[in-house]
Amino acid sequence: MKSDIRVCADWQAAHERPVYTLDDTCPDCGADAVNSAPAPYDPEDHYGEYRRRAKRRRRDA
């Protein structure tokens, strides 16, 4: 699911702190706004197997 909250793509250069919006552009500087949420899944997750194993151990304990 895609997040509706976006952040200004140029916030580090144009603003003191991140500027969040629901629009496709920044309301302050007019730059593009990008999805602010991290990717939910990384196909190259090198530690996924270990995290799932630890999760199963906690659940079964």
C-alpha cells in the first residue's frame, strides 16, 4: 500500500526541516514531493531469515 504522506524531495537544501504534504509538490518551494514511507520489503534482505526465525522462537516460547 502506498502512503499518502509525501515529503519535499529537496528539503535538505531548501528547508530547515522536512516539509510534509499530501500534494505532489512542496507547498513552500514547489519541488516534487516523494513518498515518505520506507520500502516495506527488500528482496535482498540478508537478515530476513534470522529475523523470522527469532520471531518464531518468541511466538513459540
